[in-house]
Amino acid sequence: MLAKLSKRPSVRRRAVRPSVRRCAATGAVGLALLGTGLTATDRTDSDLDRFYDQKITWSACEGTDLPKDMQCGTVTVPLDYAKPDGGTLELALARYRASGDPRGSLLLNFGGPGGSGVLGLAQGREDFLGLTEDYDVVSFDPRGVGRSAPVSCGADATGQALEATDGEEMADPRDTLRKLREVAAECAEHSGPVLEHIGTVDVAHDLDVMRQVLGDEKLNYLGFSYGTRLGAVYAARFPEKVGRMALDGVDTLTEPLAEQGLAGARGQQTALDNFLTWCTEELSCPFGQDARTARTQVVELVDSLDENPVPTDFGYEFTGQDLAAAIGQGLYTKETWPLLQRALAQLMEDGDTRGVEALVAGGMVLPVPRRADHPLVDEEDVPLDNLPAALMAVNCADDPNRPDAERLTRDLARLRSAYEEASPVFGPYRLAQVVLCYGRPKGTDYIREQVKDLDTPKMLLVGTRGDPATPYRWTVETAERLGPSAVVLDNRAEGHTGYGTSECVHRKIDDFLLYGSLPRSGSSCGSEDDGRL
């Protein structure tokens, strides 16, 4: 066993992680502030001509283990679309060229929010080569993510939020609120101007610039998890520009962030229970052969690491909440369960954190987990905390329900109890992600009020019944909200998204994107009569 297991500490203390940016030969793709102090003016289409008329220079990608046939480039977009003559951002793109004469480009988003599209495309190469029959397959790092002006909170924001929402700390609401405000200030300081323009509405406008620059009259798009939210927002914002759009692992457009977090905690706990049932049937399971005892051991292991973190090669301490994040990544599909089992065995038997750290480092919500090796780790100029910092920033920017101090202090104890009941492993971490919106500017109400009743070509929405991150009911609810344009494919399986794990889902998405062939709405994959390959 890694360490003597102990009771839950009164405060989950986290080591402060450095926001070190690695120097790379290629340099950082980041924020270029061209002007400040400009007043807002009414925007006309001509204000954006220089962005829509630019050309991409494609070249070989420079980076660790990136495929030789993948090309990289950049696109320049306004920092603020209301002030296009102000600052600009450079967004990192990557593509695989079509094998023949392309009909155009297909843009991909791998979710998160906060997942790197460049690394996602590199890791999922084999899954998307079929689409290169007709398309240049393109992905990108959204603003604030990866190599596109990455945001950071400097210190360990999630750890500070966990400490602030601990039972004993909550005895003084003023101290809780002060700590959350401090975290918000640190995020603003380390991220710079992009932090105020990182929401999905801005990214949807970036998508439209990319569409035009790539030479496409319509946007052909495949989005996973959070990427489905982005696709829906684009369809509402630019309905006349929608081409073939497939959304896999459909996100909610209406639930408050606090409810989303609860749904995620419950889904992850169910997935953990299923994993432990599977694990304890194997002699190599580090938790033994009794599933009920194994569930208790996981909680104790998380608590033990929170009280006694383990030093890592990166100069920070690996805590129980880091372990919760790693386990969450390993639970997304059954294909990664053996990798998770081995990583946990390394940790418990040898105190070796490299396996679980690799799961955290590969923390993009990837739909293509077929590879059994460790996820790619980006060695470019990206802050170590970019993924969680971007996730929090986007979710907060998209959520208009910003509680005031009185409401937050009144509801915090109830929320903490509800989250821990939903999952003693994942609940505290999920709650921390929610309360970190306190102290930030109010989010947009555009998604809840305007993304509905779309007048677009048919879109394919895929929901997986056993999805631990995006419950199937979100697919149904979102389809009803979007209207007759939405065609639902029911994937009767486990795991987060279906494209990377179900040959049936993979085939039906490809058939739609390549040939325009849609399944009947309400049809399914995973049953005996679905014609699954």
C-alpha cells in the first residue's frame, strides 16, 4: 500500500504548482495586443474583412511525437469581436490533407472545454483517416487553450477552492469568499486579456473565421462532448453557414453549472463502481477481489493522498484530488480501464505516480481512446494548469447564474453535502470547479436564451446510454430544444462518446459526413438489429 490510510483531513491542502512555461524552439503561439484603450463602436462586416480574407501558411508540425503527415498553421482572430481593431489572437491549427481532391475541410473539436485540438488530432490519427477520403481534416486549439494564448491561474486554483469549501473553513463565510476572490484575481493576472473573451460565443465566431479562411462556404463539423455545445452555438449564431454537423456526447444547453457538476459526479461514481466490479474479477486488481471493499479503499486512498501528498518529478506534490482527476480520465471508456488498473497498481504498490500523472496530463476529453499507451503530453510552451484553468474559464463564461455572496454562503453547505453524497471520490473536486466562478464577471445568457429552435440543415446528435460525463438525457433534451433539425442516434453502450469505441457509431457518423446519409431519428447502435459491424 502506498501509505498508511487515514481519515478524511479537515482541510484538503494542495501544493502550489508553478505556472512555468517551457521554452520551445518554435516559440509560443499567444496573445498579440495591437492596441488598447479603444472605445466600442458599431461593428460592420467590413471591420472583419482582414480576418476573413487572410491565408494560412501550412508547414510540418514541430513537437514531440506529432505525426509526420500532420501539418500545422495559425489563424489570426480579434481578441474582442466588438472591437476588431483592438488586440488579436493567433490560434493554432493542424490538419491531415485529403487523399484526393477534397470537397472542403472538416473541423473537429475534442471537448473539455480545454482540450487541445492539435494534440487530439495527433492522438486520434487512425480514427479520422477515413474522413480524409473527402475532406482536409482540421482541428485547432481554441482561444485560451494549448498553443492559442493559453490561460493559467498560476497557483493551484482547484486546491484553494477545495480548501475554501472544506467543512471547517466554511464556518467563516467571509474567509471562504475572500479565498475565492483571490483565486479569481490570480487567474486574471496570469491569463491576461484573453480571459475576458474565452467563452463559447467567441469561439463560435472563431470557427466562422476558420471556415472562411479554409475556403469553405459551409462549416462541416464533428464535435465531441463540450464540442457539441460549441457546434450548437455556431449553428444558432451562423445558421446559414451550417453544412454537415455531427455532435457526439451531447452537452446540456440549459442546466446551471451546479447541476451539471452534480450530474458529472454521479456519472463518474457509477463508472467507478462499474470499473471496480470489473477490476475485482481480475487477480491483478490492486484492490483485491471484493468490489464493496474496493470502493471503500478508493475513498481511503484519495483521503490518504490529500493528507500525505507524494512528491513528483515535476516539482509538485500529487494529492488525492489529483488522483480523483486521473481516475476520472481513466473511466471515460472501458478501453482505458486496463491502463487505469496498471496506473493504480503502480501507485499503490510502488508509490510510482507516473502512470496516474500521465492520465492527468492527457486530460483532454478525447473520443478516440483506442491506443493502450499513455496519452500524448505536450512539451510546448503551455502552462501546467492550462486544462483546468481553461475548463473553469469557459464554463464560467457560459453560465449566467453567478451567485452573490449571500446566496453562495447560504447554499454552500447544502451543495457540499449533495456533492459528497453524489460521489465521495469526485464530489469535492466537482464542487470546487463550480464555486470557482465566484468573483468572475457574469457569464453570457446567449446560450440559454438563443440556442434553440434552429433553422438549419439536419444535424446528427449521438448520445451514449452509459456516458459518465454527458448523460443520455442531455442528448434528448438538447435535440428537443434545437428542433426538427436534430436527428438522434441512441448508442446503447458505456463510455464517454461513441465514435472511438463503437464501430456502429463510427460508421454512421462517417456515412453522414462523407455521403450525407442520416440514420432514422431514434435509431440505435448496440442492439441486435442495428447492423453493427
